[in-house]
Amino acid sequence: MEANTQTFMKQLLESGVHFGHQKSKWNPKMKEYIFTEKNGIYIIDLQKTVDYLAKACNFVYNLALQGRNILFVGTKKQAQNIIKEAAEKCEMFYVTERWLGGLLTNFDTVRRSVTHYESIEKMKQDGSFSKISKKEASQINKKYMKLKKNLEGIRAMKRLPAAIFIIDPSKELIAVKEARKLKIPIVALVDTNCDPQLIDYIIPGNDDALRSIKLVTEVITENVLKGKNEYIAGKAALAKEEEGAAAREASAEGARLPDGQGSASGGKKAGGADELVESAEVIEQRFRKGRKEEKIEEEKTIKHKPAGKVIKKKE
């Protein structure tokens, strides 16, 4: 976190992060995170909040640095808009409506529902609704709105997330159980009525106050964004380095070729007409030489040929 501890501690106090639940609603397992009790309400130890929040921030930062995804979950009314805005800001997935049972443990079925949702959306866009009855169109549209409400935040989630960030794990108990079953790390804002043993990276704090939820979520989002931006920058630098290495290799390959080899083929093409003329002259010379040799041989043959006998006619 960029802010120093004292300044950030002040922000936590102003946001009411230190307020826990009433004594009658507490979970004894949260005892080590409680500073004191005042007017029947437990006060959370903000020094531990700062320490554990730093660990959680480091964890989500490293995940984002590796290019991995995080699912933001907050279905309680005061957390819905905050979670949605935070997830969209860092281009992650979110669930702000009812948690669908089996969202993680039965992920393939959820993906089929997303595909169905997208097919209905395509029908709305290409005008297919005009070809069916109003009653049928109304039923399909009602189903579409329901799917959109529950699936919009996870429609781009092609695989299970690397971790989930939860506001109030006691309310999102099904999500917690599914994540634990699949061994997906959980980062959560944990109040005094929650079970901290179910959470991998706890952030002790008020999970009911709007300002408390917003402050903690913003800090988590900043670290996710920081890691993601560094991942994108590193990826771009690696691609540039590979391109440069390929260019250097091509240059070195060209340097290893014999001198003038590159222009040899061009010179051959350019001098093609001259070579044809030269070949014609050579052929003509050979032809004349051959004719001359044939004439000499013929003269020799005539010179050494014996004379024939003269035959006299009878009278």
C-alpha cells in the first residue's frame, strides 16, 4: 500500500472499519482479531487489519502479475455496486446477484447457461424475435433478463478463477464451501460474526458499512491493477525482445552468406541475352569447323581412291 501506516489507519477509522458486531452475534474464533468491547459492540484491532490487508494485497498482486483472474463476490445490497465497479475497473469477473449453486463445482453447466444466454442475445440483435409470436417472445425475453442478471459478470469467465475476493463470507457461505472444495484461495473481508478458519487471506473489518467495504475493495483493486499492468508491460517487452532476437538472427544469417551471392542470381538474369548471343557464336564456330573437317576428309578420300577399269564396247 502506498499510504503510510498512520495515514491509512486514520482512513480505516474514518470509514468505520473497526466496528464489529454485537457481543451476542460474535464468533469466538474471531477473538484474536478483536481489540476491545465498547457498549456491547466489539472493536476490531486495526493494526491487525493493516497487517492482514497487506498480506492479502501482496497475494492478489502476485496473481495479477502472473496474468491470472480473480472473481469478486458481493451480493449484499451495500456491496453490489462497489464490487461491480471494482471488478470492471480491473477487468475481472464478478457476482453481485444471487450466488448460483454449483458456479464453481459445476462450472460446465454454468458455461452452458452462458452459451444459452448469448444465443438469446444474438436472437434479439439479428431480429429473430420478429419471426415468433409475441407470447413466445415475451417468455424468452423474461428468461433472458433473468440470465443476464445472474450471468453478466461471469460471461467471459472461460475457466475457474485463480482466487475469489468476498465481502461477508458468512453470507456467501455456499461460495466459500465451493471454493474450499476446489482448493481455490479465498480473500475476504471478515467481520466478528464470521469463521476465519474458512478463509485463506482474511481482512478483519466491518463488512456491513458502505465506506468500509469501499475502502478495502479499492485497496485490493489497486493492487490487482498494479500487478495486471506490470504483466501486460512485461508481455509486451518480451514480444519486442523476441522480435529483436529474430531480426538479429536474420541479420547474422545474411552475414554468413558468401560475398556477392545475393547479387549473383541478379547478374545472371541481367546477362542472359549476352549468354544467348555467345552460345550462338560458339555453335556457329563449331559448325564451320565441322564442315571444314568433313571437306578435308572428303578430299583425302578422293585422292587415294583407286582408278576403275575401262570397259570397251564390242563392235
